[in-house]
Amino acid sequence: MNDPVTEKQARQVAEEAREQSWVRPSFGKELFLGRLRLDLIHPHPQPSPDDRAKGEAFLERLESFLSTVDPLRIERDARIPDDVIEGLAALGAFGMNIDEKYGGQGLSQVYYNRALILASSVHSAIGTLLSAHQSIGVPKPLKYFGTDEQKQRYLPRVAAGEISAFLLTEPDVGSDPARMSTTAELSPDGRTYILNGTKLWITNGPLAKIMLVMARVPKTEGHRGGLTAFALEGDTPGIVIERRNEFMGIHGIENALIRLENVRVPAENMIGEEGRGLKIALTTLNTGRLSIPATSAGLGRYALKVVREFGRDRVQWGKPIGKHDAVAQKIAFIAGTSFAMDAVSELGAALADEEHNDIRIEAAVAKLWCTEMSWKVADDMVQVLGGRGYETAASLKARGEKPIPAEQMLRDVRVSRIFEGSSEIMRLFIAREAVDQHMQVAGALAEREATPQQKVEAALKASTFYVPWMVKLSYGPGLSPNSYAEFGRLATHLRFVERASRRLARWTFYGMLRWQAHLELRQSYLGRLVDIGAELFAMSASVVRAQMLGTEEAVELADLFCRGSRLRVEALFRGLRRNEDDVNYRAAQRALDGRYDFIEQGILDPAELIARGGMDSEELTTEEGSALVS
């Protein structure tokens, strides 16, 4: 059991792991600073001819194979059949974004994302299997931090279909790495590390042949210690699959609670340096997160197809339901938002492929915004379908109706707002990166431990930056009716983005002035700032994508989306001025103290009934627990 970790220690661990400098350009960073650097995303980056040819050929083979898969079988049995996994391996789907010299397909991020969209459209468990294996599993950390020997040893295996998993989360540790309790102690002879601990919600865990494990090395003489990454063979003695977890959605996902009991891993299996594990995890997630907005966009595509067909064919009160205004509003929202999710996902992937952009903000914004919007899209799809949206595809099929898996998609997409960084954590992550310029200029003002003298010195130093900066925030091309003319009628939306970007920067500065060191505690305020920036990013991506596509239909959809997005941005700005954040926070603390527990009377707690009604998980033997995953 670790010693209690203070808030200061937790913040210090996270701060030390983040990238400290901005060497490469970032459209997202500039947007939060009040600068619409359209030159960083326009013209829209395009795949090279070689990447396009390779990617299209693979998508064709993948689609041909996936068209033979039965989604209802996966949903019913809650597992992906062995023949499907073997077929994917034979196609090379487990090595889609692994370099060809290691036996992979060498797909670009753009085409990797498109392949995941295709796989997830059949069943989300297939996309999750492939994504967890490649986006956050062994391949990515090895690509960025592995030695040549480690790459030669592991990458050909995972490319060929040996499934990998990422062991990070623990039962008591989610987004706070300072509290991680899994340990890795160096043996006396210095040749092996001995791992002990428990890892929770490990996607692909029951199937994994190779694992990437994060464990804490004790700090000793000659060893810096700290969170460290190790490559671990899945059949190593001491790895115990406690149980296969079950969830609301993504039936078929292979996810486990894993216990490590004196697991010996060779010292040469360390990935990167000792104590650099969290940095490896964060770097991996920068691009790894891009798979989630892609599959969110894929859901949007299908949702539009569903509501278009149903809204046209279903007749109520003498006309198709799509002719009724209440339903038409939802169809329009789904159409515009689906276009924007595609735009955000594709732009993020294209920027990653260029490899000269810092995309830590762009990837996080794409993950946050697309997952939040895909949940709304899925909910509206179910609402348009009515009872058919709530009924399972199997039930619909059994009575002769088109088996649209709408309720399944609603359940499946819900977790996207949680895993690989919940929306709340994403907002805090983006907010920290967005204010990095301010931290560099006036860091002492935002430090709770800074003395009054240090704060005064910081304020004087900062004035040389903020005076000209604030002047520049007073004007920009968004004020000119002729700016961005090449975008035609979409130019008005870019002018709005430019003005709103400067306005966003002013509100960020205001927050720092008002709360200084306590700004990090104003999470609702920071969340609104981030949500504004996310909407502005989505608007920019949509306009640039419409310009690239060059069709009237694309312009119409970009215009449709931007009109709705502008309303949301204005509402968020109003929320910065007038809100009930303080009232709500005080009420929440009173609720936590039990002041309002009278509301809870008159019910039975189903969790207590469930706990009493069945065999307790602690009664399971190791053999019985392992049998759960067979």
C-alpha cells in the first residue's frame, strides 16, 4: 500500500511527465491564444499517392472480409469468434499502423482510422480489439521509445496477430498516476524486475500474448525510480486473469482484471528509461486517442443513414415523419454534426501523418468533442426511431423488421466519453496545455506556494508580454467583411471563429487575473473555455474540409453545422459571465455530507440485493476465475 499522496505531489508527477516545450506548431494552441492560424490546416493535408494506394487496397480487402461477419452472433455470445480473429490476423489487420519493415501494413493514420471505422461499423468490439492492440498497446510505445532490438523482437509478432494489451489503470487509480501501487523491484543480481499489483479494465487482457505494464520502481541509490514501462510476455508465471469484466455496451470486448504475483520480467524488457513511464503513456495517447473520434464519426455516418431512411419511409399523421418539424430538427442536427465529426477526425489524423505538428491539443480536443457529440447523435437516432430504437436488433429481426442495432450503438458509444481519458479529465488536460504560454510568462501568479514578493516580480515580468498581447487581441481579420473571401459563404463562419478565438483568449486571461493560483480549481470555468475552443476547432475543420471537397453539398453541411455551433459558443460565453457554479459546488458538498439523504428514503438498494443474491467474487478460486475467460 502506498503512503498517502498529497494534492501537490500528484500535480507535480503529472507536470513532470507532460511535454514541457512547444517545438512544433499547433493549430489548437494558437486558437486558444487568440490566433486563428489557418495556414496550419489549410490547404487540408492530403495522403501521399503511395499512402492512398496502399490504404485503399487494404480497405477493399478488409471490407470484403468483414462483410462475412455476423454482428448478431458477437452481440449474442458476447465474444468475437475465433475464426473472425484469425481472419483479421491473416489480413494483417493487427499490424495496420506498424511499419512494413516489421511485417506491418504501414498504413497512414488517416487510413488506419478509416479501417477502424469500417471494423466498428460491423460491431464495436472488433474496432475496440484492433484499436486497443495498436493505438495504446505494445506497438505505439515501442515505436516512440523502444530500442531497435525490442522493435525487432516484438513488432513482427504483434503485426502477425499476437494480441497486445496496455496495463495502466488500477482499482483505486484512474487518472492519478501518483497513487499507482503496482511495484517493480529490481532483483539483487540486477537482471530482473519483480512485479506485484493489480490492474483493472485491461482491454484485450484475456487474449494478450504481449503486455505493456506500468509499475512503480522504488527510488534507491543509483536508481531514479518512479513509474516505468515494461514489455511482458502474456504467459509469464504469476500473471493471473482474475475475471473477464462485463459492461453495459461493447459486448464481445475482452477486458480483464489482472493480478501480478511476483512476476519476473527481464531488465532488458524495460521500455524507455526508468521513471519515464507516465511520459510514455501520455505520448502514446496523443496519437492513440485519434482512433476514438474516428469511430465516433463512423457512428455518425450510420446514424444519418438510419434517420434519413426512416424519416423518409415512416408515415405518421398523413406524411413521412421527416416532414414533421420536431423530427426534422433532429435529422438536421445529425447531418451537420456527422459532417463535422468526420472533419475533426480526418484533420487530426492528417496532421498526425504530417509529423511536423504538435497535436497534443488537437488529439485531445478531437477525442473530447467527437465523443460528446456522438452520444447526442446516437440518442437522437434512437428517439427518431421510437420504440424500434429501443428494441434490440435480434428482436426486430425475429419479427421480420429491419434489424437496426440502434440501442446497441447507444450503449456502445457511451463508454467513449470515459475511456482513454474521461471528458472531465480531457477538459483539464486541454486547459493545462492551453494556458501553458501564460504559465511560462507568469507562472508564479498561478503557483499557490509563491510568496507575495514572487508574485509581484512575476506580474512586472509578465507586463512586457501581456501589454502588446492584449492590444493584438483587440483587432483581427475577423472584423473585416472581406476576409477569408476564398471560402465563399463559409467565410462568415471563419470570421466568427477568429473573433471568438480572441475573445476566448481574453476570458482565459481574465480567469488568471481573477483566480490566479486557484484557477485550476475553477474546473467548470475552465471546462467552458475548453468547450468553446473545441467548437471553434470543429468549425474550422468543417470549413476547411468543405473547401477541400469542393462540392455544394459539403458547403451546405458545413454551413448547417457552423450555424448550430455558433449558438453553442455564444451560450458558453454567457455561461462564463453568469452561472451557478459556486452554488452548485456548495450544494454538492452538503449532499456529500448527508444533508439531503432524506431524499433517498423509500427505496431499496439493488446493489445490496445483488451482492447478497449471488456468489461473491471473492469466493471464486483462481481456477474458476481463469475459467471465466476461456
